[in-house]
Amino acid sequence: GFLEDGILVRDVGRTRRRYLGSRTFPWDVMAVLPTELLCLLPGVPRVPGVPAARANRCLRLPRLFEAFDRCETRTGWPNVFRMAKLMLYLLLGIHWHGCLYYALSAHLGLGADPWVCPSSARPLRRYLHSFYFSTLVLAMVGDTPAPQREEELLFLTAGFLLAVLGFATITGSISTVIVNLSSASSAFYPDAGPVRRYLRAWGVGGRLAGRVARWHQHLRAQRKLPAEGDALQHLPRGLRAEVAASVHLEALRRVGLFRSWERGVLRQLVLRLRPQVFGPGEFVCRRGDVGREMYFIREGRLAVVAEDGVTQLAVLGEGLYFGEISLINIKGNTAGNRRTANILSIGYSDLFCLGKEDLAEVLAEFPAARAAMEAKGRELLLRMGQLDTGAEAAALAAEAEAQRRLQGLEAALEGLQTRAARLLAQLEASALRMALRVQRLEGRRQRRDRAGRTGGA
């Protein structure tokens, strides 16, 4: 197939016509011609002539490089692919240099001196010696027999110069790949070095530094990606929603609150969720704190603890959520926007965090979801004894009264708008009548003026 306006075209006929009219088609034809059949002609040397006759295969090198580029952009392991490609170039360069060394040795005479390839009845032995010799030369080890002739000196000097250029380039490419590996890792995982240096600068270490180190190790070992929002920020909103939904939607559906919600609500939520990882013994929230986020448990266990921070009142597991009561305005909530419980992470806990403003935006677009969340929050407050039913009834009555007054004001405003429209229409009609009267009077005056001028004449 081929791309047309960014769309992959797989039609065989169109692909054929496009390929036959391309500039690469003649080169591809020349590259696959069976030119090695020329060696069957009389007078053509058999063995030395075969490599030269197949030199047209090198015309496919641009195609090979194109295939490498496409594979590098599509593979899930680009750095591993780059390393494999560099090793292929390295082995191929050594192989070609070994072939040239063997050709020179055959020209000078196999085994004629210690520098050339020794004469052996086994072709594998001759090839391995040539490959080993080329490896020593191109790796600039220098542990090779001393050249005896001018051809050997020139060949060895050219090999060393090639090694300086080629191997320096390959070494630089390998170092670039290694740097890319570390930069790709730091793009998703935070670096623990600045935190450790900060603790050392203030003379704080020991147990706290160990907790920081273990937290970073847990992120890498469990492949937790707290910086995934930065990695997706360059994508358009629609594609970012698809990527985030494919990664987190299944985990979000395991939350009991969202099982009955429509997919559109979850897609809006998934764009606003922020992954957070809490370590063992770390408080997610404390009772009395101002609530600015709610949390959904993706993995791990959290404990609802008493004021002493040790006694466990309940254990929250995967699929549960907490913190929503302080974010939504439930009538009669005596705690207001304050946290109603102490939540402690038992082990490493993987949570989704949703901010108050983000939740308000989503619930404003989906009233049914807001009603469901308020109903569950009211039920929880009733069980905890933190719902003042009297205050709730008074608030509901005040809200109903305010709604009634608002409807009365709207009706009065509509009446005023109607009266204003009538007055405006009357004013426009009066202005039109006045303009017509003025026009008639001007016409009478003009006629009198013309009659007076005629009588005087």
C-alpha cells in the first residue's frame, strides 16, 4: 500500500500503477537481474567473477535503509532495534574487509608470508582467519603480523584509517542509543537524585531517604508512570482521549460508582485523572483537612484509621473510592468541605486523583451522574451520622423557595419584556405617523410657494 492524503491505500491496481511510474522501479529491476549467469559464459573466471557479477544487488541499499527507517518508527523497542542495526553494520563491515583481505592474500599467495591468510584445505578455516584478522585491524588492536610488502602496508594503513572513521562513528552511535535509553526512562519516571541531594544538603537522611528510594524503585519495578500526562500533552484532545481510555478505562470501570455510568462520562473523566502512588504508612488524607481531590483505588489497600493513626476501622480495596463528600455540595452535611476520615496506605497503593474543579466540570455536563454521586454520598453521611436531616430539609425548602422566587422573577421579567416590546412598537408607530405628517406639511408648503410665485408672475 501507499499513503494518499494520510490514508493508506491498499488497492492492488492503484498500487501497481503508482509503483510502475515511480523512479525506484527501474533501479529495482536492475537490482534483481540474474547477472551471475554471466559467469557461465566461456572465458569468465568462475569463483572470483561471482561477487563482481552480483554487485547490482547493492542497488537495493536505498530500499534497505527505507525499511530500516520504517521499522524503527513502528517497533515498540526502537533502541534495541538501533543496537541490532549497528551490530549488523559492524559485522558486515568486518565481513567485507575480511573478503578484501582474503582476495589480497590469494593474489599475493596463500601462506606466502606470516601476514597473508594461511593456506588451508578447509574454506571455513580460511574464512575464520580472515574474519579474525579484520576484527583485529578494524578494532585497532594492533596485534597483527608485521606486513612484509608494499601491498600489505597499504592495505593495513587503509584498514586503520577506516577503523578511525567507522568505529568512531559506531561508538558515538552506541553512546547516543545509551543516552536515549536513559532519557526515555526519565521521561516517564521521576529522578530520585535531586531528592537525595536535597535531603543530604539539609542533613536529613536515614529512614526518610530510604523511603524515597524505595518509592522510586517501586515505580520502576511495577511500571507505574506518574508523568504520563506530560508524554501525551502533544497529542490532540480526541487522540489523547482515545489513548487514555485504552489504558485506564478498564480500571475505571472496576470502580463501583462508575459501573452504571455512560461511556461519555468516563471518557471525560479519564482525561482529567492523575495517577498517584502512595507508599506504606503514608496518609492519603487526614480528618479535618480541606478536601480538594477525590481518589479512586486502582490497586492496593488503604485503611480507615482512628485518630491514633493505628486502629483500623475499615479497609478499602480495589474498585472503591473516597473523598467525594468534601467535593460535592450535599445539603445537611455537617462536615462541609472537610475530610471526614483518616485514610492510610497499607502497602504501595496506585490511585487515580480527580480535582474538585475537574469533577465539577464533568458533573455539570452530566446531571444524571451528579445525582447518582450525591445519592451515594448522602447514604454514606447517614451511616456516619454526619447528615443533619433538619438542616437538609431546611436547605431543600430554601432551595424550593428560591426556585419559586426565581420562577416568579422570570415571569415578571417576561411581562416586563412584553410591555417593553409593546411600548417600543407604539413608539415606532408614533414616530412613523409623525414622519408622515411632517412630510405632508412640507408638501403643502412647497405647493403654496409654487402657487405664490406663479401669481406674482
